[in-house]
Amino acid sequence: MKIEAEWMRGGTSKCWVFETAHLEQTQTSPDVLLPRLFGSPDHRQIDGVGGATSTTSKAMILNRPFGGEVDVEFTFAQVGIEEAAVDWGSNCGNCSAVVGLYAIEKGWVAPDGDVTRIVTRNTNTGQIIIQRVATPSGALPIMPQAHMPGVPFPGHQVGLGFQDPAGKTTGRLLPTGSASDTITAGGTRWTVSMVDAGAPVVILRAEELGLDPERHESWFGGVELQLEILDRIRREAAVRMGLAATAGEAARAVPKVAIVAPPARSDRDSDVNVMMLSMGKPHPALAITGSIALTLAARTPGTVLNDFMGGNIHPTLRLRTPAGVIETWSEERDGSQFVGVDRTARTIASTTIHLPEDVDSTVGASFAGATN
Amino acid sequence: MKIEAEWMRGGTSKCWVFETAHLEQTQTSPDVLLPRLFGSPDHRQIDGVGGATSTTSKAMILNRPFGGEVDVEFTFAQVGIEEAAVDWGSNCGNCSAVVGLYAIEKGWVAPDGDVTRIVTRNTNTGQIIIQRVATPSGALPIMPQAHMPGVPFPGHQVGLGFQDPAGKTTGRLLPTGSASDTITAGGTRWTVSMVDAGAPVVILRAEELGLDPERHESWFGGVELQLEILDRIRREAAVRMGLAATAGEAARAVPKVAIVAPPARSDRDSDVNVMMLSMGKPHPALAITGSIALTLAARTPGTVLNDFMGGNIHPTLRLRTPAGVIETWSEERDGSQFVGVDRTARTIASTTIHLPEDVDSTVGASFAGATN
């Protein structure tokens, strides 16, 4: 048996893109089928299409809903490597960037003007994401030339607009009711902003930590040296945001921590310097969820980030990360708020995957369940 | 522009398989084209088909010669990851295993009986390799069931027979003229066999090193503890084999070192235990070149390996390696000697790779040069 799939780069991830109907034809649960196609369980994924890393063992399952305003529904699958299992628990911002491009390349959506708008819905989270794919003069460019940090080759420009992302976890953009608060940890008082958009994030000023982004060693090395106090601040913030009853019970990944500083005087390409912590370590770039929280924080008067902007509100925010400058944008439209980030995407290969016929056959019913 | 390619697993490698004519249509040198298709230079190869490891950044270029006895000529390309460069200097035994299967799947060679024989020639080394692909009842099995160490899923059985591999480096199977010799190193006299087939190898008895394969910790840990004396023996062997003028000048990789022991009493599945050193470290399995030298050593009266076989000569040799049992075979036919090893192979996906059109265009002439 054979299965059609497009192999696409979305942002800094490689994603295998399937259509629901093609997977259903196999009469096999995707919880069984995808690991086998990817070569799992095997730390090298040597007998399958998986790339043996978390950012290259990803699948997207696309579906065209009948009627309604959504052009494409998509489900993200994080395919296990050493385990023959699929994690359906979250979406991937990078892989999300392939959906609009796929829809245009397959003729699901006709290019419309210089930028084609595709309404997509992620089924893992229920999040509506409006995608804007660059189609100058009404066509995908033959030689796409858009660049982004972390990818050495160009691709198609794709804007991802997250609809009404604020308060998805706590119910409010500012869970404490204040744009900035004081947290006491390690005998010191810290001025922070606690924001819930995309994901809960606690934002600190680099200056209070004695960090200076203009001195590279201080910026990187200094964060590494203060991981313990940063974690105490983070745990205290978890309690204040209503995410944990006590600091000791705070989850390891929530809230995220962002350390911000004004841009260097010589830096005219960014509005803010940011270093993010992910699972207790400095992130090499910036998770898309984190960039959305920072974007709304920058727009909110009184946050530590809005202070850097001189209190001004711009439709775009340029974040200087360790990997380069990432630009986000926000807008109000049709009574909703959209916060977005630009990625690039490209189809690497059109493929027919050969499915060994010894995959356990299970009923298609569990397929539908897994993607809803 | 688009390029057809099959993505195949050969042994424990993943290989991208191209046809010469398809690559020539691009009018681009493969030294430029392959790195771009693979996403190099980039340590993650995130924008291309490469897998960001040495065993998954490999290409094979296949060609059907006009007339003659060779069915398929093939060129192996080790595609750089952090460098946009191709290394054409050697062949890959694992990727070699895809050639016969490809020829049958594409109809270049018709299946013939239970085992189909394909004559292949590697252009990197000039080595003729006879491939024997299992085709029970004259057809490729729909559900191939052959297994091999290091690969958790089954594939097609492929036998690789290296024609006349003896003495390729030194001119003789036994460079010293003796099946076994005594080397003095570290104040001790060691009985070794020095063999040149596939690659030059010096073979030692585990017993003389105080190693016992039946005691797992002794076998692994003991080798690690004796790397210094093993290197002294290896360097002395390099001089005796005529590979270096002095021990100090011996190359780091030549000869290879193999430590052999009789199989455990309870082990009825192997003829010999072997631990190989590669670049000064224990190898997790066994290089194909090393397995060929051991096979001819086992067939040669008087070697330390032949002693284990009770002096008998079998057409097959079962080597117990850290990754499992690898079986080799040897035969005389048509005045040549063939030494072989079985691998498994499988086509993972049939693909059309999308080639971004900003690849430097260079003249096709350099393509022909690179593959000869």
C-alpha cells in the first residue's frame, strides 16, 4: 500500500503533510500508522521518514471542512521516536505555517491578490489561525525569497494570525488584573508583568538581573548563572497567575520566562531584546506562543515591555532573539483580535510513502477520534 | 524544476537514489546540486532531504551501461552537512545494498528464480559487487521479512558479493606472507593475523588480552581499558604489513583492529565473537570492509580465526558483533573469488524533490567528471 504525502519545511521544522482521506484509506489508526511510517520505535528512525529529532518527527493532517468559514482544518501530530506513539496534545507553530501554502499549491484556495488569506483551524487546540501567504500579482513566486532566523535558505512568506489568543489558559490577558506586579524572591523585589496569550509568560527586565544584552557574555552567561533565582520567580508567578496553589507545585513549563531589555543604541532593526527560558534553559530563538504573549504585552500600557516602547503602540513588534530578529504583528478585525508572526515555508518533496503491509490493522473509527 | 528520486534504506543507512539522466537534466554540477537538495550547509539540513547525520546524508547515482556484463553502475556520494560539498572518495557498503533492489523495482533487471543476480560496479572504487536479491518464485515479496542487526524493521534480503577483494591495498591477502605472526608490544608477545581484504586488518585473540566475551563487562570495558596497547599493536602491524615505514607514522584508521574469541558454549548461532575498533574506538557493529577481511581470514589455514573453526572451511561465517550476528559468505566462481555479506534494503518513499531555482548553474561537463 502507498500513501501520498508532501514533505514541507514550516519555519524551523520539517513536517510530513497528509490528507485525512488518504490516511483513512489505509484503514489503520494513525496512532499505529504514523509511528510505522516514521520508523518508530527506533532512536534513528532508520526505516522510515522520520528525522530522529523532535523538530523533524512531525506530521500534519489536513482536511477541507464542508461549508463554513474555515478553509482548512489541521491536526498536528508529534510522532514519537523511541516510542511507537503519537502526542496529540498541542499544536506546532512552525508546522502551522505549511497549511496555507499547501492549500494554494493543491488548488484548495485560489490565490487572491498580492497576499492570499486562508482561514485555518487547529483541531488540537481549537485555535483559529488566519494565514496570509505572499502571492505577488496573484501567484506563488517561482523563486520564493523570504528569509527568517534559523533557516539558511529562502521560502514562501507566511503570516500566521492567532485569533483572540488572550486568556486561553487563565481567562484573562492579565491574570493578576495588573499590567505589572512586584514579586519577592531570593530577598529581592522584582518588577514583572504576567501575561496569558498563546501561553502564560512572566516577563522580567534584564536590568534588574544585572544583565546587559550589549555585552554578549553577560547576556548569555549571566542568564545561565541565574537559573535558580529565575525559577523561584517563575514559581512565584505561577501562584500569582492562579496556575499553581503553591510555588512548589508549579509545573516545570508553565509559565514561561522572558527576560527583556531595550535594544542596543546601534540596533535600528528591533524594538526589544528578548531571552526566553524553555524548560529551565535559555531558548535558542523564541517559541511562537511566547512571541504572541510578548506582542500583547508590548501593546498593553503599564507592562515592563510597553515601557520600552515609550508607551507607544505599534502594529508590529520586532523581537531580537539569539537567532535573529523575529517580527510579530497584531490587529483588530471583525470584532476579534489577531496576533501574528511571520514564518517561511517550502515544499521539499512530493512523495508516495511505501507502507509495509505488516502494520497492525485497526478500525478507522479510532482515526476520527484521534483527530478531533 | 523537479527531480525524481527514490528514498531507500540500505542496511543501516538511508540513501537518496538518483538516476544519472535525471541529474544531468538539471544542467547543474552534482557538487553544487546535491548539497542544495540536501539542505547543506546547515547542521540541521532543515530545508532539504538530508537527515543531518553521516548515515542519512548519502546519495547514490545509478546508471545503466550500454552493453557489457555490468547491469548497473553506481556512484556513492557522501553529502556534506555543515559544508556544501560532496565526498566522492569511497563507497558505502550499506547504500550499495539498494542497487540490486532498485534495478528490479524499476524493471532494469527481470527477477529470475528464487534469487535474482545483478552485476553492479561501484565507480568510486572500481569494485565489482554481485548482488543477490531474494525473489522467491520469481518475484519480490510483497511483505519482505528479512531482518538484520541494527534495523528494527524487516526488508528485502540482499546479498553483496565483493569480487576479488583480497590484496587491494597491499597486493596480497597475507602481506607478511604468513597466516599468523608474533608482534612484540608493551613487553608482551602477541599472536596475530594480518589480512588485507576489503581493508587491511590485524586480528588478535581476546584471550591474550584477558578478555572474555561471555562476561559482558569484561568484553566491553576490557577493550576500553586496553586501547593504548591495542594501538601500539596496530601501529606495529602497520609496519609489518608495509603500510607505514615506522610505528609512529602509521595512519589512524589503517589497519583496522579485530579482537576475536570463540563463541560462547551456549551460542549456537555464531562461529566467532568479534569486537572491531574503528578510529581507535570499539565499533557498535562491524564495518562491511572489516567483515570481508575476517571472512577470508576464517578460510585461511593458520590464522588465529581459522583455529577457532577447528581448521574447517565453511562457505559461511557467522560473526557475533555487539549489534547482533552478521553472516558472511564466500565462493569461487568463474575464476574469481567472491566474499559477501547479507544486508536488507527497502524503498521508503518514491519522491519528486522540488529544486529551488536559485541553485548555481554550472556546466554539465563537471557532472560526468565527478561520477567517474
